[in-house]
Amino acid sequence: GKNIFLDGTPLLNADGSENFPGVVWEYRPGTQAQTYIQGMPAAENEITVGTTVQSSTPWAYAFTNPQLSAVRVRLKWPSLFRQEDNGDMVGNEVKYAIDLQTDGGSWKTVVDGRVKGKTTSGYERTHRIDLPQSATSWTLRVRKITLDANSAKIGDTMVLQSYTEVIDAKLRYPHTALLYIEFDSKQFNGSIPQVTCEPKMRIIRVPSNYDPEHRTYSGTWDGSFKWAWTNNPAWIFYDIVVSDRFGLGDRIKMQNIDKWELYRVAQYCDQPVPDGKGGSGTEPRYVCDVYVQDRNEAYTVLRDFAAIFRGMTYWGGNQIITLADMPRDIDYSYTKANVLDGRFTYSGSSSKARYSSALVSYSDPLNGYADAMEPVFENELVYRFGFNQLEMTAIGCTRQSEANRKGRWGILTNN
């Protein structure tokens, strides 16, 4: 509940207290064998009853259709009030309960409710009763607990308007994450709030010697993988390449990607760097918190994800090879002794083409992951070249400190 939001407010606070009482929700993570969510979607058959439920005479009915998944009960209070001796009309309260009996066994109270307030135009309420496994039948009983007043000065009549037989379609939607949420719209003045959530998303392949929680690697990697959650952009890149559901797995196999170089890149991504808050705190150098909503060209997607760790990708030797801008061994040293005529030719770009500042767009988790802008300046370059701004979009970036580092890298690599 702490990661589900209605109009930007979580269902539960950090201490576990509720912001929206009475909310019911279910979540499915998108596995192959996940169970279905009861009630979405369903075939329904509503039967009108129109019976007044008295405190001395509960209403009961036996359901024998073995295909039923649930029963929805619709209750109505035509009026709800209490007239004082001085003529004032105030609110009233009626308590009630709904019980369920399975295969003739003991009664179980499934709804312990009450309605409180004042109305002369009627008030309705519905309850969905999920039915457990049964061999023969279920019996539903509706009881009015508050004693009947039998007075014209008190409005407390309770009517069972109808019941609805519900047969769920039992659709599991494999490989699709689902969220079902039910709440009282009165808490939002009758409008529908924006429903958002903050799930961890996909379980992906990571090295067998990798601890994704602590971002550490133990021993020597043997090249095998295990399944775990991580937001390391290098392993998310690998997952996109080898996945045969939404990635390139139908065309490119695991042997067609240089996982050893990607392993080096992933370690570089996980290295702790200062978190930019002025203390001794650290954070991983790069993370990737993003979900892909639209289809795009494969190379464009790979290029964008490689850019998260300041990398590039290319096809060579029948493999996808990924490199990152990070410290590495020198490939070759050039000196006057091994170049033609011992001479070097130098060139540079125009000062007008050199950036001195950057404006980086990233997703701010403190503001519902709305786009935020991080300005970055290099004062010395501003003094030398004037104000020339680079605009960047940091894909998958949800940290101001990382956005700042990306902007500074963009400025310095341009000069």
C-alpha cells in the first residue's frame, strides 16, 4: 500500500497508517502462472428482491450454481434520521451483518457493517461476497442488527434491493502485471483520482555471483546467470537484447552479445560515488528506473539504454559489443617515434560550439516522477566561452545527483 498512490498520495504512510480508509486492492506481478483477480472481468445476473430486512427476520437464500464466483448484495435505506423531541432532525445509525454458510456448515460473518448519517432521499450500498470452494451450495444471510424502531420519528428501514450472481471470467493475463483497486469516490468528491504505483518491475538475468541488493560481486564469474531484480542499466540492457517476448531474443542469442565486457560495465555502474548531498554518503554511479511504453527501432532503443551508462554499442565479430566511457588500460601509445615524420596535427572546434552549461531533464520521484530540470554550470567555461547551453534528457534517471553528473560530463567532454 505504500507504493500505490491516489492523486499522488500513498494508501499507507511510512508508519502503516491509512490515508484512505476502506480501500481494497490486489496486485499480480506478471508471472506465467499467476492467479486471476476475482471480479475482473465477470458475467453478472442481477435478481430484484425488494424485501425489507427486519431485525427479527433475517433474509437468507441458498445458491446452488457451482459456477458462481461471488454474489453482490445491494442494500438500500429509504431514509435515515432521528427526530428529537424539540423537532430537530438528526442523523441515525443502523448496524447490519452479512453471513455465509458453505455446504451446510457453520455461519461465517463476511461483512460487519454500519451506515451512519442523515438522508430522506435514500442511500444505497453494495457488497461483493467472494464464494469459497463448495461441493453443493452456499447460503447467504443478511441480518439487521439494530433493533427496529417502528416509529415515524425514526428512519431506519433497511431494504435488500437485489442480489447479483457473478461468474468471473478467470483471466490470468500471464506476463502482464495487474493492479485492482476499489475505493469510495466520496473521498475524492465523486471524481476519479489518478491511480499510480511504484513497482519494482521485471525480474531479469543477472550474474550468478552478483548480489543485487548490496551491488557486490563475489569471486570469479563463470558466465552463468540467475534471476533477480536489479536496476543496474548494464543488465537491463542485456535483458532487452536476449528477451524473446519484447526484445531481440528471436533474432539474437546469448552467444551473440559480449557478456564479459558488459560485466565490466555493470561493475562500473555499481561503484559507489558521492551522493552530492555534502556528507560522506554514497550511491551507485548509474541506475535505470524506466518502463518502455512505445515500440521503436531496435538500434534506437539499444543506443538510448547504452547512453544511460555513457556507452555505445556496435556489431562486430558476430556479436553486439557494448563499451562505456570509463577507465581502461591503454590500447596504444603514440609518440613522435612511431608516427609519420614525427609530427602531430592539432585541431579544435569553434568556441561558439563549446558548451559551458547544461540543462538535464530527469524524473523526480519526490514529485510523482514528473519531469524535473537540473541546471549545471562550469563557471570557468562560462567566463571563457560565454553562456552556451546543452540540453539533455537523462533516460531512466531518477536522481538529481546523477542528472548533475550527466550534465557535467556532457559539458566537459565537449571541451
